[in-house]
Amino acid sequence: MNDRDISKIIRRLEKEVAKWELPIVSAMAEEHRGPFPILISTILSLRTKDEVTAIAAERLLALARTPEEMLKLSEGKIIKAIYPVGFYRIKAKTILHISKELIDRFHSRVPDTIEQLLTLKGVGRKTANLVVALGYNKEGLCVDTHVHRISNRLGYVKTKTPDETEFALRKKLPSKYWLRYNTLMVAFGRHVCVPISPFCSRCPVFAYCDRVNVVRSR
């Protein structure tokens, strides 16, 4: 693809996204849930389907919406609330540890920089970028498997891992698109540009796509 076409691609996806269900964390951000709920929801979402994450996040956040409230819950109660998200026992421990860290090190405030967020146990670049972008409306650039796959499939970047894709995008994607890029690509990747046999016949950006490594499509 021509790199300059990224603006056209994003504009077209912005028009289409209303037809698609938003990723759970993006949906929560649009409801103004705040940095802590977004952080907790992102942790729950790792290796878990959105429909499961949504229910688990609502149950847990109904019990605790601040680090202090979270620490009042037992590990068992958190497990019960978040089951059956993936690795629910590990995530319960992680949530309690992060809540304590936020109180002890950050005066109960979720950090607003990627560097500080990465010092929290269980927080990787994907989570840190989502919290910065959706929780604070700052220039985070979250790259998950959808963003990595589609950015390469389009021919916009040539990378092997999500981390490589993040740094490649930081160099060439205009910063004005960073906040929405993940939301658009995840929604697009779940409904049209799926991993195997994408729906190229109804793709709104087909004309701009190099279809890298697409062997079969619908």
C-alpha cells in the first residue's frame, strides 16, 4: 500500500465502526469509566473473549472501583467474580498486587506514563498503552494481535512481533491517529479482516490493501 493512504483507510474504518461491536475496554472508555477500571478490565481481557471479559469486569467493578476497595476483597472473592476469564487465579493475585502497588507507590493513582505502568507486575506494553490512551487520552499506541496482523497485511509495516509493530507504527503512523488505531483495527479484525480467510469481498479498504500472506479469502 501507499503509506499516504493510511489516512483514507482510517477515515473509511471510522465510518464503518458504528456497525461493529467495540472491544470491551474501548467500550468502557467511551462510558468514561476511568483509568483504574480500564486497567483492571485490560488485565482481565488478556487471552479472554470479550463477552467473558465484559461480564467478569462488571461483576468485579461492582464490588470495587478503587485500589483501596479492591484490597478489601479476598483473593477468593475476586476469583469468584472474574471466573471464567483465562488464568483467573493468576489474574486475581495480579489485581491485588497491582492495587497494593498503586496505593504504596502512586498514592492510589494509576500512572499516566507507559514507563511507570510497565513497573507494575503483570502490566505489559499492550496494557500500558491502552491505559494511557483510553484512560488518559494521551498518545498511547496499543498493538495486539489484530493490530499487528492487519498492519502487516495491509503492507503498512513489515514486522514479526506486536512489539516490533508498535515501534514501527510510532515512527510512521501520524500521532493524531494513535488513540483510535487500536479500537478501529480490533473491531475491523474481528468482523472483516479476520485471521483466516478474511472477508475481502466486503472489505471497505480492499482497494488499498496489499493482502500480504492472504492465501484464501471470502
